[in-house]
Amino acid sequence: MRGRRRIANQPIRLVAGASMLNGGMEKLNADEMRASAVPEMAEEAGPGLEGMPTEPLVKVMSVAEVGIGAALVLPLLPDRLVGLFLTAFVGGKFLLRGQNDGMDQPQPTTTQPKPAKDAWLLGIGLTLLATGPGRRRPARAKPGGPDALP
């Protein structure tokens, strides 16, 4: 796949990718208390997720987070594609949070996701998504060239 990767976007990709990798690895190694918060949030948000066991749901979330983090850190995929992945994942977390009444507390507990982190990750995802292919500048005429006036 050929796409555009801008050098200027590398710092935000590295920061967001490191954050996603860290969050995914924490979920992979989560204790029972932290792992139990993920299915509770999903059950309240969607009727199709209410019967799903804790371990597979946490694994799916953590593998997705690690995968997106790796895609952000490694400059193999275009900015727009990685931005789409990041925006969809974090936007989904915001939708889950918006449907849960207990998630609007001012100080998140250790089992709740941090809304500020997700907000800046969403901003980075939207920035990468909006990074389109640059317009080519028209070639400038050289002074004294064929188009020069006498």
C-alpha cells in the first residue's frame, strides 16, 4: 500500500503509539479488579456484549490497542490509515463512556479510563486522518527562461 507519511507527523505518531502500546500491555497484564471494569462498561453500552466473558473481551481490547500502537510507532502505514484506526478505536471508547452514567465522574478511579488521554488521542487521530496528500506546487519558471519577457 502506497500512501503519504509526513515527517512532521512522526512525533505525534510516536507519542500516541507509545501511549497505546502502554495501555494495551497494561490490559494484557491486568489484575482481576481492573479487568472486571472493561466488561461492565461494555455491558452497559451494548446489548450484544452482555454475555461475553471477561478474559476474551479484555484480550480483544488489549490486542487492538497494541496493534494500533504498533502501527503508529512503525512508519509502515500511511498517516490517514493509521489516523482512521486510532479515531475509530478512541471514538468507540468515547461512545462507550457516553452511554455509561458512572463514567462522568471528575476523578476517574483506577478501573476507569482516563478521559483526558482519550481526548488527546482522538485529536491526534483526527489530525492524522485529516492529513491528506499534499498538493504539488507548480514548477516555477526560471529567470531568463523561455517565458521571460524581453
